[in-house]
Amino acid sequence: MANEDELESTQTYKIMMVEDDPVIAEHFCEIVGGVRHLNLVCIANSIAEAKANIDNSIDLVLLDIGLPDGSGLDFLPHIKRQHDCKTLIVTTFGDRETVVSAITAGADGYLLKDSGPKKVIEGINMTLAGGAPISAAAAVYLLDRFRQSDKSGEKASPLSKREEELLRLFAKGFKYKETAKILEISPFTVGNHVKSIYRKLAVNSRSEAVFEAVTLGYIDL
């Protein structure tokens, strides 16, 4: 697996896709097939087929939610318990409840199926490198839903201005080293800020941190 800052240019990453729509599957096969360091080795059309074919050589699972034998979210805990790989949700569902469930279940990223090829590849690369891509459309929708559902007034953010800056950069796809360079601080300092963010938001990953900060109104994207 790649580290959080960069993918190894000489490594080929094995991708599994769990998708029951053959048109969508073929579309993503074409997108991934055009990238030298990515290899789509398996397309499963159900949870049962995915469980039968996943192994520890897989680096990333592109996971749909609406599958014929259940929700892809039910497959997420199995992936996290049994396999050392990343999971990127790729779905048509952009509602708050579904995104919350996906992030809580352990998804490393969340993209909508109508994302363009460039965004898909960026999302895959970011997830493999330890990032936390969340579709801009889904993030904006989440923020709108939050503002509509909570009219009690603006909540005070527990985050410092620098921590909010970090999360905005993470949400845009910047990695540790890039973020440190932009903010003119050391990667070590970035790491300390990230630990503080995790503690304040009671989360364990950057995807959860970005999601919580957006839904609670602490940052705008």
C-alpha cells in the first residue's frame, strides 16, 4: 500500500469493483483501464460474489451501495475486519443519512457515480495514498441539509483557524506534504494538528474529520 503522501510510481494497484449495473461497470473499467498503475482485476455484481473473490492482494474496493443481495454498507465491516485494503464508495446516493452510514462503517472515501473520469481517477489515487475524497456534490448537499435541519444558531467551532485550514485543504485532496508547503509549516506540525482535530471531533480518520466538520458547519467547501 502507498503511504499518505504519494503513490509509488513503480507499483501497480489492484482494484476490485462491486457493481451490479453492467453499463456502470463497463464505464469504470474503461476509466481505470486507461491508467497505467491501476489494474481492475475483478468486477463482482453482488456481495456474495465479492466475498468469494476478494483476497489480500486487493489494494482498493470500489463499492456500490445498492446491490441485489443487500447494501454495500453491510459488506464494509467484513472488508475492514478481513482485508488490508481501502474502500471507496461509488454510488448514486448523495443523501446525508447514506454518507453518514458509509463513513461510520469505515469507508475511506465517497464519490457519486456521475463524477467525471478525472475526478474518479483523482479519487482513486487519493484513497490509495491515504486521502479521504468526498464528492463535492455530496458535501454541498450535506451542508445544505445540515443548515436546513438546524436553525438553532451557529455553533462555536472547537477547531482553531489553522485546523480549519488543514481540513479545507484535505477536503480538496491535498496530502500532508502539500498541505505543509501551502501553509508553510512542517509535516510534523501538520501531524500534530491532525491529532488535535481527531481528538476534538472524536474521529479516527481524515474522511471522518472532513465529514464531521462540514456537517457541523465548522468549515465550508
